[in-house]
Amino acid sequence: MLFSKPPAEGREEADVSYTQRLPAELREFLTLPGPQSLLVRGPPGSGKTTLCLAMLEAAPGHRMLLTSRVSQAELFRGFPWLGENGASEIQIVDTGTIESNIRDIARAAAEAGRFVEGGAAERRELTDFMWLPAPIQEAWSRLPPDASSIVVIDSWDALIESYLGGVGAKHEDLPDRQELERILLRQLGKSRSHVVIVLERREETQLDYLVNGVIVTQRETGNERLERWLQLPKLRGIRIANAFYPYTVEAARFQCIEPMRTYAGIQRGRVDPEPDAIPGYIWPGSQSFSESFGRLPVGKTSLFETDMEVQDQVLQILLAPMLASVASNNGRALLIPSPSLSAHEIWDSLRGTVPKARLEHGLRVLDVTGQLEGNAKSALPEFAPLILPARALLPHPAPAGGSGTATDSEVRRFFASAGTSGGPVVTVVFASGYASLATLLRAPLTQDQVETFPAFAQGMLGGTQSHLAMAGRTGAPLVESVRSLAALHVHLRVRQGRVFVYGSKPWTSGLVLTEGSDSAPYDLLRIV
């Protein structure tokens, strides 16, 4: 969900992210009484204009954009939502249509000073104002004197360089760029406005020390994908809880990704219904997953590989919709969970995704610790019918007395029942859970069993409508054995408290896992 409620105060444990148009610290800064000055700096193409437009949308009072890099027509083409209700209240001043240079201003300032009544202070105040570029004077003349307002200067580099006659131009006896910046901020102190100054650079300047707040935008490469990061080095009067925010500018709108919220506090929704059946593929229960990675190919294996910082609960959020969707479609789904997952965490990831009767009919969870079943019966009776003991994997022994033969295990009979309905079969195996299960059954995994696990798992499932999803950490032996055979390979990495998701098979751009909504189990936000 792109716009979800913020986390409750005081929470520290975390699992899944959510998104906001602006960081919480910046939203709070915009509500401070003026005057306030904010510097936004970053290289070209890093999303500064999109960020500034989001601030203009969010800020109260009178709102104005001074644009010197693109024309007003280009702005409306690049950001068509500017013409929508509400956003149309932003005044746009195309500084290219208000030409001025410092020598013209010098003559005007000298003439104006001759007609000012009063002492030196009054003349100095007028002269200071007159030294500013004409677009700045125009903006100041439009601001209400007794109401809050915000002015964005995009960009100060382009405006001041044109005003001074080019980069490095010097004029004896006239203010240079540094002095003009000090004059600008002195004038700001006489208003109630927030002024946002945009620079086309990452390097610090004197403005970093003069302004009240600084935002740095940057484009970088992570896992060979584009990533966008916003940094908050300074916001006077605001406690900066999170100094780094990944963000995207997809659809010409700025969206930042908040740090992960507590597992218990995230919002979950029903699985996305299958839009249409495609022979040879199983619906993963999430439209977002399907759009990013495709569907699950039958008779194949997928691998979900994580770094050490990704919690198993995060993986369960990603994989649970696959299980629930298969169960809902008259299929059979089996989960071999991580031993770190509690009964509550497993059930919370499944509860409400599809009707409970569908889960009871088509989904089973193996007890890999020997304690899951007992805990569920005492604390979660609604979850208990889905749990199978570890011995359910073993064939039933032949009857005593030598007559008869061993029969299929309970798990194999469960999968075989899908054949009568024609439904798909999906098994989700946590590598740590499989190892725990082997230990519980007093049959620890050997190197040979690890190497032959993919073939063993496919044979155990049987049929052509099956899919195996393996989940585990990089370096785990079972994960390594599956990697080369996986038809679908997804990596999960934690960076600055957010879970980034990268597809290797198929190759995808960088995605961030965010929480779900009433109608979707989760979202994968693309970084563009």
C-alpha cells in the first residue's frame, strides 16, 4: 500500500516497510513557523524537482515555485498532475521570462537609494532587496505579509549564474554570489516564509551552514541496480530519527520508504485473485509479485535467498500468499517453516488471506521443532488443524504379522488428493526448517543428501502441477544446491532498515518490500 498509517510511537523492532510522500522529519519541518530556510542539493537527475513539488503539495499556506531550469510548459508535460485539483494552487514563476543582470540592478539600486526617506538603515534595507535577482523580488512581492508561505527556487545555481553573467564572473564593487546568498537569507528573516533553495551539486557550500535544514539527494548503484537515497544532515528544531530514506520517482511522484515497522503492527490483506489462468504456471497470490517476477512455473523450483539481516518473518510475508492462493484454488500447499517462526507468526501471515475453510482443506504446515503443534492447540486452536507432526513425512509401516506392505506417508496422500481436483501443488521449504526436521527425525542431512535435494524434492512432490519454493540464507548448503537449478531466483537484502528485493531470474530493477492493504498482501515498490 502506497499510503498507509504511520507506525505507533515507541516501536523499535521492525519487519516491513511502508511508504510516504515525504519523510516524517521533513513533514514536521514544513509545519514549523517561518522564517525557515532549507537547502536541497544533489546531482542532476537525482529527483530534486520531484521532491520539491511534493513539499509544495504538503506545505500549508501560499505556495510558489521559481523555475529556471525548465519552462512552465515543460513542467506540466513532465508533471501532468500539477494541473489536478489542489496542485493547481501552486504558483509557477518561469524565471526565464524575467530577465535581469547585476549591472542593471546596480543602477536601479543606486537610483532607488536617492529617493528613500529615513536613515542609513532604511537605505541599506532597500538596497539589499534591490540587489536580489528580479525573479526573487517578484516572488517576494507576491507573498502575503502575515500568512505562512513556501517558495522553492529551482535552481539557485541556474538563476544566480545567469544573473551574475556566467560561472566565475566577477564584478568589482558589486556583491558576489556568497554575499547575495547572505542577503537572500537576511531578507527571508523578515517574512514568515519557508524558502527552499535547490543546488545542482552534492558538495557542501556556505549555504549548508547558513540555512536551517539540508537535504541531499543522490543516485547510486546497489546490486548493479539504480537506487535513490535521500539524506537529512540537518533540520534545526527537528529530531532526526532516520537520516536516510530510499525513494522512487515513478509516475513523476516522489515517494520515500519508511523504515520497517513491527511485525505485529503491519497491515495485511487478502491474496490477489488470479486474473486469468495460464497453463504451465501457478498464480503466486500477489499481483505485485507477478508483475515483477512472473508466475511460478510448474515442475520447476524457485529460490528466495536472503542475507543474514532479513528476518524469517519477512520471507513468510512474501511466501504466504503463494500457499494461501494455491489452497484457495483447490490445490495443495505445504509449508516446512523456519524453526524461528512461532505459531502466531505463521498464522498471522495466513489468517484472512482466503476463507479459513479453504486453508483447512488445502494447506498443511509441518512441525519442524516438535513444539509447534502443542503451542497451536493451547494458544491458537484455529491454526491447529493445519499442522502436521514431523512423522507425517514417513511412510506408514506395514501391519504387524508380515501381511501387507507399507503405505504412503500422510504428506504424500495429501498431495495425491490434489490429482482428483486438478489443482496445483506448491511446497515452500525453509532451508533451516528442513535441517531442523531432519534432526527431529534423527536423520541428519549428509553431503550427498544436500547435493541431491532438488531431485529428491521434485520426486517427493510428484505430478506435473507442482512447484518447489526454497527459502534460506546465502551460504546455507541447501540454498547452494538449489541455486543453479532455480528457474526463478530472488534475492532479499536489508539496507538502512528496508528490505530490498532483486530478481536474478528474471533480472529486475531494485524493488522494496512494503506492507499490504485491505486488498493486497504486500507491495513491491519499484525504484525508478
